Amino acid sequence: MIKKPIIISLIILLTISAGVVLVAYRANNELQQTVTEQFNSQQLTLSRKIAQDIRTHFEFLETALSTYAGHGFADSPERASQYYYRILRDWQV
């Protein structure tokens, strides 16, 4: 007679334990999915920002080279080179 309540108690305990494990497993999967999505979103944002910075930098270089080519230093290319070298160095290009 005493064994029957112990068996019922064990079954209830195992059922509750299985439920807790299942809920924890689902929560872990949902958390992992959320973190992965956030990470991917941040990486995409960072990649887009870097791509824009690269585009902007090349546009600047194109403008600088066009300006350099059109400036009137034909009589002294060495002076022009030094002048533009200082500008580009100050701009950390």
C-alpha cells in the first residue's frame, strides 16, 4: 500500500521535471535565435557603414585628384607635389 503513493509521486515529479526541461529548452532556443538575429543585424549595419565610408573616401580621392590635375602648377610640378602631399597628409589619406 505504501508503494502506490510513492510511485504516483515519482510519476508526478518526473512529469513536472520533463515540463520544466521542455520549457527551458524552448526558452534557450528562442534566446539563441534572438541573439543571432541581433548579431546579424548589427553586422549588416556595420558592413553598410563601412561600405559608405569607403565610397566617401574614394569620392574624396577622385575629387582631390581632379583638383590636383586641374591646378596651375605646370611650371613647377615638384612644388605642386609638395603642396598636395601636405594636404593629403593632414587629411590622413
